[in-house]
Amino acid sequence: MYWEPEKECLDREDLEQLQLERLQSTLNRVYEHVPFYRKKFDAMGISPEDVGSLADLARLPFTTKADLRENYPYGLFAVPMREVVRIHASSGTTGAATVVGYTRNDIRTWSNLVARVLTAGGVTKDDVVQIAFGYGLFTGAFGLHYGAERVGASVIPASSGNTARQIQIMKDFKTTAIVSTPSYALLMADTLREMGIPVSALSLRYGLFGAEPWSDAMRKEIEGKLGIVATDNYGLSEVLGPGVSGECLERQGLHIHEDHFLVEVVDPETLRPVAPGEAGELVITTLTKEAFPMIRYRTRDLTRLLPGTCRCGRTGLRMGRVSGRTDDMLIIKGVNVFPSQIEHILFEFEGTEPHYQIVVDRKGAMDEVTVMVEAAESIFFDQMRRQKEMVEKIQKRLAQELGIAVDVRLVERKTLGRSEGKAKRVVDRRKL
Amino acid sequence: MLRIKNLESGYGRLKVLKKVTMHIGAGEIVTIIGANGAGKTSLLRTVSGLIRVRSGEILFDMRDVGNLPPEKIVFRGCSLVPEGRQLFGPMTVRENILLGAYPRFRKKDGDGVRDDIERIYAIFPRLRERERQLAGTLSGGEQQMLAIARALMARPKLIMMDEPSMGLAPLVIKDIFSIITRLREEGNTVLLVEQNAKAALAIADRGYVLETGRIIMEGTAEDLLSNRDVQRAYLGRDLDAEEKM
């Protein structure tokens, strides 16, 4: 099943013509409307007129998360604010966040691309789709919501949390397709069992999961426990949100929507393209975004492009599952967390040492984060009550900043491991 | 059908088109919109062979037609309805139509030509009524119909129209545009250059926005119609005034 067969099965030559047209017009627009890009292009002595082929893309500068932060909040928008109908953000609520905008056309494009993902994953207008992503600044929920509406399915904006209620809804509303993070799907499966509800009491057929890395082993577990066919989909708010790529029912890699995104895979150290099929950092250039075009955005996600074509008939390139990150960003319950955000907050508190360790674990299906902080001697010898107050304060601040609950533990000085003078900041015990 | 890549052309030392890349598929109506002086007419003139290609390529039916003489390009199946009609005023309507069949004279296709004239009269009954009249005495709308009819006589695969609505009354523009829609229904492919972006986008499948010789936007007609830059610059909507209301 295709959503836009004429686009999804475009032959290579036509696709490349379209990509070049869109790349050139995008470059003309960003050069004209975004001072950041104009300055960068000028500094490199390159202008949009120098780009005459898709290969010329490699001559353009990269854009990084740091660039987005430096231009916080609206510096990279290519249209005036009056044309922006939606604003989303990722990672935190302070200056560390990256802010993205959408025009009316962008929202329509977004809906269409997610509709492709949903259709490829088995969803039709006859489905009842339960969206168990948090509705908010995070792009996941709204993206899938629009896509499902576009397909014509019945959408339940269940949002995240309150797992027992999710299951009640799933059962009573006869949900046929569930959308969430893969780890939340497992939690729902376990809760289902605890509640004593057999899978046969549900109407579930499909699951579309994304927003965090997962494995085929986890897929099998989810499929077995929920009795569904599970597909992976990928996106990031900086380039659109969900809808960049998604698996079809063949489940042989994620089909990239190449008529809207140009992708490259580069070596994160040398920034040169890797050999075809090799793993590296995914770099994305948007071809149709109006409000927030991105030129050569370094996603920090590690993946590879798969050779050959898929049996489903789609002609776009496929990418393998995202296998990890090139930076230290953690994805916890689908939320992006940088150790530096945590560090930043710890520095706000007197009585803690700048030594800390973030321990991420998975209890059952859910991620758990514990921040261990070395306490300064002065407070450690004081009474328990002050310590408790301190822990609570830090927990509250972290929850505010990160948007997820975090456990905090004060430990004695010099108890956290220091290897070769450099502390190991993150211990990730999750097994995917 | 038509595939243009990195096309550059101009007049003397003036470069008008800068790396223009675009395409038209068979059976499509594609429009190019843009302000005066954006390069729209230059683009059509370059594709027609009336201005030299400086760099880039023009593939028509997968064959390079860049810098072919204009008549060869017409022979290949790419006809232009020029800006300002460019009719032969002192000649009759029928004579003007027959001139359009010039590429077929050597083929001794007299019957075919007569059939085509009949077909054209079916589309433009007004031209049949005025068959013996001098072209110069026709109204603006009739002249535009005649210019289109003349181009059709070459049996083009692609028909390019430069500002067909220019100087016409709104009702007449409506007629002309419904004729363009009908041409497409009959299997023609149309490249339409227009300042009247609203009318053009209403009948087009896709469009490109040309600004100072560069394509700054492309998309479906629907996308372009709802783009606020396009609305402000080319559709004559005063968004400031609307918001205050």
C-alpha cells in the first residue's frame, strides 16, 4: 500500500531532477532570507549559483545543533513569524532547546509524509489509531496525529502516561494501531498482563514505534506480547519531526522520503562520505521546508544506507535502524537528554561537588535515571534532613529542566569512579 | 517531456536566467509565475531557440535541443504562443492558421491540415465565423485564440504560452483559460507563463516562482496558492489589510 505512489515509486532519474530543482530553490531562499546561511556561504566563497548538481551539496557547510542554539530561538527561520503557524522545540526548556517552526504548507507536507509512514506500516482509513506520545513541544505526537488524520483513520490523542487508562481505552475504543515509543509499548504489554487482560480482548493489529533506538529482539518481544506487526519510523524535530523515513511491512530498512530530504552518511570524525553501505553519521538537507529549512544538518544519529531496492516497490533509499549517537545525548523515555543539561543544574546548587554520574537503567520496559552526586563535606556531615531537602530540590529542578522524573542520590566524596582523570559521566545499563 | 538543468542565458552582458532547473511531465499544465523582469519570457525564448543558451541543458523528449534553430525546435514538437500574439494583421484568420502548419508543408499533408483546421474550429467556433476576416480586425480575446490556434497547427507535443491573459478583460481571460484546460484534456502538455498568477495557478498542476532569474520556489499549484509570499507578491492579496479587518 502506498500513500503517494507517484512520489514513493518515482524512478531515479525523475527523482534526481526533482531533488536538484528543490535543492536549488531551497538554497536560493535560505541565501536570501537567513543571514546565518548567507554569512556561512559567503565565508566559504560559495553561492547558490555554484550548485549545479546533487554532488555539489558536498561543497556546502554543515549545520549543527550548536548553530541552532546560537540562533535561539528564531534565528534560522526563513519566513517572517506571521507565516509561522506552529512552533515546536526539543530538549529542555531553557537556552539549550532548539526551536523549529512550520508554515501552513509545512504542516501539510508533514501530515502527508507521516501518512506515507502510517500507510507503509499497514494503517488505513479503517483503523483506530491511539497516539501514546506526549502532546506538547515534542513533535512526535502531533506529527503522527496529523498523519493519521490525513490517512482518514480515527485518531485517539491518548497522550503519554497513565498506562492502566491507556489499556482501558485500547480495549474499550477497539484501538487497532498503537503509536508510541517501543519501550512504552513493552510497558503497556506488561501492564496488560498485570491487569489480567488477554491480548485476545484487544483489537490491536499494528504498532508504529519511534523516537528512540530499539532492536529486532525488542521488536519480536513487542509483537509477541501485543499480537501486532511492529514497524520502526524515524524523524527529528530539527528537520521535520516524524516522517523522515519509515519501514514498510517488508521491514527491511526505513524508506527515506527522498523527494523531501537529501541524505548523506559521513564519517563523524573526518566529515567525508563513508563508503556506500557503511555506517556513519546521517546528514540531512531539507528540500521542501519553508519556515525552517536545514542545509546539511548533522543529526548525530548513526546509521547506514542499505543497498538494493525493497520488494515493496518503493524506490527511495533505505536506511538501517539508528544504532546510536555520535554525541553523548541520551534518549530516555523518548526524551532527549544531554549530560551537560544535568551538569548545568548541579552547578546551581551549593553543597554538591562537580562530580556526578548518570546511571540509566531499564526496569521492566521503562527507562530509569539516577543521578549520583558527590556531596560536599560540609553538608554530608550535617543532619539527614538537610540532605533530604537538597535531594528533593535537585530532583524538582531536573524534572523541570528535562521534562522527565529523575532519581537523585547524594554519595560521599571521591566514591564515584574516576578513570584516567576523566570521570565517566554516563553509565548506560540498558540492553536493547 | 521537457527537462531543463542549470539553464543560463541573457542579452549581451546581462545574464537573465541563473541556473534554472525545472521539468514538465507529459499531460501537465505547469506555470511559471513571477514579477515583470523576473526572466519568464526569456526562459520561453531560450527554450524556443530565440535566445542562445549560455550554459546548462534543455532536454525535450530526452534529446538536447539547446541552441537548435527555432524552426527545428518547432519540428521537434515544441511550439510557442508568443507574448503579444504576434499575428499577421493584414492576413485573414484562416491564412494565419495555415501559417502555423508550415512545418508540415513539405510532408504534403494537405488532408491532415484540413482535418486539423476543422478540429481547431471546433475548439474555437468564433474563428470559423471570422475565417475571412483580417486578423488585425479581431478583438484581443479572438487574437489570442488565433495565436493559440496557429501554434496548435504544428501539432506540438508541448505548447508554451507567454502571458495569454495580457490586456484581456476578466471574462475573456476566463474563456482563454478554459480553453487551456480543454487542451490539456485533449492530451496536450502546457507550459504557461503568466503574471496573472491567480488564474494560472487555478488551472495548473504545478508551478515555479521565478525571481530575478532564479527559481525560488516550486510546488503543486495548491502549495503555491497557500504560500503567503506568493499571495502577497503575485496574487495581489493585501494581507496587512486583511489582518486589521
